[in-house]
Amino acid sequence: MSETPAKTCIYPGCERPAVPPNPLGGPQPSFCDLEEHNALTAHQERQRLAKVTSDQQAGRRESDG
Ligand SMILES: [Zn+2]
């Protein structure tokens, strides 16, 4: 018996547990059971967050100097 540490969904901001690995084998998915959480939407969300962050930094820079 070996306990594997619980994996958490890697979708930005999501803290749900990742779905358990398929009993037939294969790697454990990196996302929870929400349909909208997958590699594509996670990528899009990271892009969106990156843009929001860079916009904030750009705005901050104007008053910085
Ligand atoms: Zn998730």
C-alpha cells in the first residue's frame, strides 16, 4: 500500500482536488472534475491574468517616475 499525496487542480485560483487517476492506469489528471477546467481554459485564464497584471503594472509605472 502506498499513499499518494492529494493532487490539486492547477487551474489558476482553483483549489479543488484533482480527479483521481484512472484505475486502468495512466497519469493522474491535473484538473478537478469541473468540465471548464482543462489545459485549454487554464491557459486562457493564465493569459487573462497576465494581461490584467501587466495592465496594472503599466498603470503603476506612470505615477512612479
Ligand atoms: Zn479546477
